[in-house]
Amino acid sequence: MRLMFSSGAGYSHIAPMLPLARAARAAGAEVAFVTGPEAMGHLENTGLQAVSVGRPSDPAAAAAMWQRAREEMAGMTADERLSHLVAEYMVGLGAAARLDDMVEFVRDWRPDLVVANLAERAAVMAACLVGVPYAMHAIGPPKSAATMARAWEVADGLVRERGLDGLPPRDAVPYLDFWPEGLRPAGVAWEYPTRWPLQPAGVVPEPGPRAKVLDGLPYDRTVYVTLGTTHNASPGVLESMVAALRDEPVNVVATIGRDGDVSRFGEQPDHVRIEQFVPQTQLLPAVDAVVCHGGSATVLGALAHGVPLVVSPLASDHFEVAAQVKAAEAGIAVDSGEGIRDAVQAVLTDPRYRESAGSLAAQIAEQPAPAAVVARLPDLKVSIR
């Protein structure tokens, strides 16, 4: 079986798909992983065939584009911002620019199945144009049909321009979903209603060494502070998170990214450790709370370890994630760094937050492993053609 995985260039979008791609390769499938040229380095040492589709982005043009997007979205609600961002930028600009190249690759390579993710619509449109079935892989919380309606209008127009009489229905398309049931709001009409649970294998507990950065910390309780891989350079955000906890009787470990400048935090007391990168699977078994922006990998990792959260959302679906964590009582959502100290105190002292996080950890542990999901894929090309 030939499987084509496709993701945009961001590492936070590529990483969640790697466990399934590796499991497919281990099961004997021929696997190609398609992404943008600037992201090819993220696929080094994965053992997967990496394929570059599209042209490299122009940093100056990208910065101007995102500035324009921010201006357009000023005053919108979080849902409106996400809808606008996906429809007009991710689909109308990003996917549209690489669609013809993607169609050419799909037509030439002829996969039996395309596995795309929610932020990668060029591969979905290409699969439909060539007549190849596809599955949608989660990279965060599932999206409602209402939020994504405008994106589908834009995508529908793009495929009609290329001779297809509209996009096919999505009801039977499997949504490979690692988001635990306890975080999903009830009564929502989802963009992809056919859910295949999938364990987020890259963030679940695994045997391994304890992070050395934890050695010698003076307090009984430890808080992990992170903005993940995409937002760790946001000006002043990590600094304010660390400052909110600096004078508290808790250990603080903050990771700032492989290229982060530790010196920007200045001198810190012994119970505050600033590191560029530490695998979170080495940290999470030993921490008592996580402070973050609502990135999916961080949130799922914390919950998979039964650790409660304090979420200060920054962009995209972070606000959705924060609301879901709050509703599940697995943590507290705050609007800015000013509320972090009190929120951390609350999740450390009120047992309901750790109990709720533990309940979600059990749900995540029960989700099917990637190998089990791969075993279902050969029948899929028959069921949705």
C-alpha cells in the first residue's frame, strides 16, 4: 500500500503525524511525507521518504502577509479569527499557491491513500482532483463545520477552476483524532463527523531518563513553563510567565526553543532553570503543573501525564483549547501573565484539577496506538471511493 502524508511546513504540524507514518512504514507500506521545502530538515533521521512540494516562502512577504492578517482580524471573535485565517490565508493563499504542484505529485506517485492534516488543504484538494481517497489527521482539537464552512467555499472554488464539479462529501472521511473525548464539547456538528480515535504517541508517557535539569532543585513542587516550538520567540510572553513565578516557593523549568537566547531572561535564582530544549517526556513525569499557551502537543503531553494546566492563549485555536481545558476542570485559562501566579497556586492546591487531568490521562492511554489504526487503512480505499 502506498501512503502519502502531507503537512505544512511548521514542525508543530509535522510532528503529530510522524508516529502514524512510521507505523505505516513498519507495517510494510510505502510511505512518502510531503511538506514545504523549508521544512525538509524536520524529516531528517525519520527514515521516511521526504518530498518537497511548492516554492520556498519569502520571509519578508510572509511577515507582511501576517501583519495584514492581524489587521484584518482585529475585533473578530476567536472563532471568527480562526475561520478567516484558515479560509483566506491557509487555503486561499497557502494551499492555492502549491495546489498545482501537489496535483502533479499525487498524479505521478499515485498513492492509495492521502493522509493530510487540518492545516494542509492542498493535499486534500489534490486527492479529490486526482480521485484518490484521503483521511484527515488531527493536529489539535477538532473543528466545527460552521467554523470551517468558509474554508470549504474557498477550496470548492479552487477545484472547480481545475475542472472538478465541487468537492465530495466529508461524512465518510475518517478523522484520525487524538483529542480526548473529555475535552470535546457536546452537541457540535463537526467538520469531519467520522472519528477514528488515535493515541498521540509522541507525547504519551514512555520509559526513559529523568531530565538532568531537575537535579538539585530546592522545592517539593515543580512548574514547567513553555510556549512550544512555534511561539517561543513571542516578545515578552515567556519572560512574563517566568516573572510571575520567580518569587513563589516552587521550582520553575522553562524551555525557550533550540535557538532561544537564555541571556534575555537575565540572572535567575537557583529554583528557576531556563533551558533551550528538554524533551517534555523527560520533564512531565516530575512536574506538578504546566504553564503554556495552549499548543496541542504541550496540552496533550501534560494531560497524558495527568498534569493540570494554566493556559494563556496567544493565537489560532489556543483560545479554543483554553476553553476546553477550563470546561473539563483540567486547568485554568488566563488572559495574560498577570493571572498566572494565582492560577498556578490554584491548580497546585485544589485536587480537582489533578483529578480531572488524571481522568483525561486514562482516556488518552486507552486510545488505539498508531499500529492499530494503520491496520484499518487498507480497507479505507474501498469504503470512501
